[in-house]
Amino acid sequence: MENTISSAVLKHKHAPPFIYMFLMLPFGITNGYVTVTLAYQFGKIGISMSDIASLAAAILIIGVVKFLFAPLLDGFLTLKKWYLISSFFTAAGMFALGILPIQASSLAPFIWIIILGNIAVSFLGIAVSGLAAHDIPDEMKGRVSGYINAGNLGGTGLGGGAGLWLAENLNTSWMPAGILAFVCILCSFGLIFIREQVSTIKHAEIGKTLKNLFTDIWQTLKAKMGILALILCFLPLGTGALQNLWAGAAGSWKASASTIEFVTGVLSGLITAGGCLVGGWICDRTDRKLAYVVFGLLSAICSFAMAYSPHTEVMFIIWTSVYAFILGLCYSAFSAFVFEAIGRGAAGTKYTVFACLSNFPILYMTKIEGWVFDSKGTTEALHGATGMLNIESICAVIGIIIFLSMARILRVPKTDAV
């Protein structure tokens, strides 16, 4: 039986990995439209920053809890059907955001539409990760990880940058959201290139399906790779937390508003997407655990070098760009390592569990670094911009030591390079 399954996997003709970049675009488009386009439009009419922040919070809430409904995708229907269903509701939610007027009284309806729309697009993201886990062979999981992350970041650029440009240049208020909603639907055509494999989880009896699903999740979590991936989710390594603080800290480098807007916005997204593609390529040619450690170390070196370079606008542009590229490397390495750890089976659910947990170090590192920036330390190395960067470097090194120690204790085997 095992030989038959292995033979079927070998004969399976997979889709080109770049197809998954297009399938993932709607996920980024919705986030970019809310956090950039809508945030800018509400700010223009004088809405407070705390109220605008609640729009982004509506996205983050779903990102933290989406693992709760991920089992639905692995247990019922096919992943392709889930993608089509979620694509429709994602586009509908996007269009609804364009119909509502931008005014203070509309803020609450906007938040509810964002929450419902992000539930839909979370289903879409889970379906993409599940399809990739089953469709793409193990030796190409790095590349598909790079494309998926690049699709997310590229979509954010479309939803934010292109969405804002359309909103500023079109006379009809619903058209920017309508155009982006249409793009979301078009991305569904990528499914044509994917031949979905028969699920090993689903069963005619619902009870049996659920038993298979949770047994598969447990088997993954208790395996050596699963334990190491679980540990990785909580480590302060390659989190990219500084990305959340550049705008507030840019004054320490005397960066202008236009520089901050460009360097930490569109340019950063493009550079990070490029890093994702390069990182994915590297991860298919070396041990993925080692790649993640090296990329995390590069991030620490970058932060340290930025801390002790001249605090000028030029240095701000250079180092934030280098950091963005390294962050792309880290994104791909994390996804590739998780894909390697989860195998197949209930892949959508398993990937989502790890993805949700990985938000924790981003949150606590952002909080710690922000606190250090505002603190009144006795030396420059312990407070302000320099202290913030030093903490990033120190925590990354600590994360590397813990990760390598646990990999050695667990005796996790190396990934075979292609």
C-alpha cells in the first residue's frame, strides 16, 4: 500500500511553483487596502489614529484565531472548492468596502465588513498552503514558500499602493475596490494548473474524518521536526519586528516624511518580496534549518551595523532596505521549514497552527523594542534607536542558540540539498 502511494506521488505532475504567488495575491490585497488605502482616506477626514488602528486590529484578530476554523478545509469539500468559495466572498467583501462612504459614522460597519472579509480570505490562505503542501514535491518546498510570501507582499502592494492611487485618481468612489475585487476573482484561474490529490483525511463518516484529522495533527506535533518547528514559532529570530517601528523611530536618522513613506512602504515591500524569492531558492539547495539560522544571524548583524552606523537619512534608507531583504529571506526559510515539518495530510490546518503561533514573537519583540526606544537608559546602547537595534540583535542571537541547542538535543536530521 505504501509503495502504491509513493508511486502515485512520484507520478503526480505538480503546478509551477509561481502559480501559488498569484493564488496568494488576494490575501495581501485585502490587507493592503485596509491598512494603507482605507487608513489614508479615514486620516484625511480627521479620524483619530486610535480609530484607524482598529481597522488593522480587525485583520490581526482573525490572523490569530484562524487556526480554529482551519480543520473545516481539511475535513470537508476540496481545497479548490474552498478557494473558489472564499475568493467569491473575499471579492464581495472588498467591493462592499468601496460602496460604504468614508465618514466617521461608517467606521463600525467598516470594521465588521473587514472582519467578515478577512475570515473569507483566511480560508483562501489556508487553502493555498494546503494545496502547495500536497502538490509541490519536497525538494521544491523552498521555492513555493518564496512565491507564496512574495504573493502576499505583492498583494499588499497592490491593495495599498495601487488601491490608494486609484482612490486618488478615479472620480467614482466604488471603482478602486471594484477593480481590486475583480483582480481577486481573476487569481482563481491559477487553480486550472493544479491537480488536487485525493485527501487521506476525509472519510464518508464525519466522526472518522475528524479522528483522522486530529490524529494527523498530533502525529506531526509530537514528531522531532514538529517539536522543533513549534519551538521556532516562539523564538525572537527573524521576526521583522523593527518593520513595525521604522516610521516612529525614523526621526533618529533625520528621515523626511516622504523618505519614510517610500522606503518603509512600496520599496520595502518590493525588496522583501525579492528576498522571499531568493530565500526560497536557497532553501531548496541547503538544510532549511541552517538557512533559517544564517538568515536570522544576518538580521542580527544588520541591526547591529545600523545601530553603530551614522544616524543619517542615507544610512536609514540603506539599512532599512537591507533589513527588508533579509526579512524576506527569513519569511521563506520559516515557511519552507514548516512545510517540511507538516508533510501532507491535514496540511492546511497544520500550517495555519504554526503560522498563527509565529505571531507571538512579532508581538512581544515589537513591544520590547518600543519600550527600549522610549526608555531613559544611562548609556546610549540601552535606550533610544541604538538600544532598540541592540535588543533586536541580542534577542536574535539568543534565539539562534536556543534553536541550535534544541535541534541538537532532538537530533533532527538535516534536509538533503537538491
